[in-house]
Amino acid sequence: MTYAYLGPEGTFTQAALRRVVPAGPGRPFPTVPAALDAVRRGECAAAVVPLENSVKGVVPVTMDQLVSAELHITAEVEVPVTFALMAREGTDLSSVTEVSSHPHALAQCARWLAEHLPGARTRPADSTAAAAREVAGTASAAGAAAVAAPLAADLYGLSTLATGIGRRAGAVTRFVVVAPAWFPAARTRLDRTSLMVNPGDGPGRLLDILAEFSSRDIEVSRLHSWPTGDRLGSYRYFIDVDGHIENPPVREAMSAIAGLGAGARFLGSYPRWGQRSEQPA
């Protein structure tokens, strides 16, 4: 199996892939949509993409793709995020005039950059590793630096100017493995089910939907609104609940939501990251 991932080499997404399949072959793609397109075309069996960060929240491009793509989440993985500032050999901190990185990384390092490089411009890149690779290129401007994973400095032959520059030392990014499979992963004792729900019109619809979970003692671990694009104030909701789609209470809640006239799409059931259980519930 070949796994697509947000590249190039040296991204946190590649680190997430190595946690899922340490020896599995990976193929880098420049953007999240490109990685997922490779799965839709059958070029790769699955893709690893970032979903949310503990500091800056969801990754919008991944959310958009989950809305439009008939793909399913088969696993999740969490990766601690540590940022370093890097530049070509011979560049010192005082000569840095431009810093590039993924927008989430720039946001997480904004305080450090404002304090130590107040006059430097920031420029968004498709990924942290793409920023490092561009800085390492012969065409990069003098004074250019990148915010990326420490691994990227060695990979692209850059000099590390500073480490641990993120806003919070314990930052974590959650990644998901996305595949076209219609069947959920095998059930364990500690699973998560992801859904996308369109509550439709009418007051209290979201509360009615959430009540179907609470009345069955199902924990809602994540709730995030996302615009439908139809009109202002029209939203669909991404919902994560504890439990597997094959667990009777979760199945019953899904049926009850459909009975309310709400649109619900099953996005996947999979083991919660960091939880290991050998026997089915």
C-alpha cells in the first residue's frame, strides 16, 4: 500500500505517516487536495492529512475536502509539534528579513517572531517543509528563513537559528488517515466515530441532534460548525463521538437523527489515538 501525504519530505504529516505505518511507502503531494485526489483516482490506497491543531484549531482545506469527498477516516494519529527557525548557511538571526511557513505554523510562532524579528515579513507556504525546501533553493533571497520541523534543517541542509519557537510547548496536531473504504475499522473498546450532520432548518435542531447522543450516554468529544455555502447562517456540523458505529447505542442514535429529518453522513469509525485494546466491546 502506498500512502499519499502532504509533502515534501520533512513535514509533520510525514512524521504522522511514520507513526501509522513505520515501514510503509509514502508519496508526497504539494497540497491536501492533491493527496486526496490521488486516493480518489486509485493511485494511492490512503492519504494522511492534518485535521486540527491544539493551538490554532481545524485545518480549513481538510475540512473542505471532507465535505466534498466521498472518503472515509480509517485512523487518527497525534504528533507533538516543535518548530525551529532555519536558514541557509551563513545567515544569522539579525539578517533575516522574510520568514515563510504554513499559515498554522506562522500563527503558532507569531509571538516569537514579533519579539525577535519585528521587521521581518511573513509569507505563507503550502507546508512547513515546502518553506524549508524553498529557502534551501539557490533562488532563495538573501535573508530568507523558514519555520519548520527540526528534521527539515538536516534534510535540506539548512542552519538552525532557533528552536522551540512555538507559542506552546505542548502543541499537538491531529492527523487522519483517509481512504475510499466503505467499511469501518475493526471495533475496539476505545473507538471514535466521525460524522457530518446537516441539521436543516428550524429552531433547536442541533440541540435535538445532540440530545440523541446524550440520552444514550454517548460522549460528544468534538463539535465544529462549517458553512454550507448556501447562505449566511447555514451550517453543517462535524461531530466526533466516543464509540464505534457498530455499537448499538451509536447505531440507534444515527437512526434517530435520520428520523429527525437531518442529513447525516458517516465519516468513519476508528481506534482513538493512544488507546490500545485487544478485545471487541
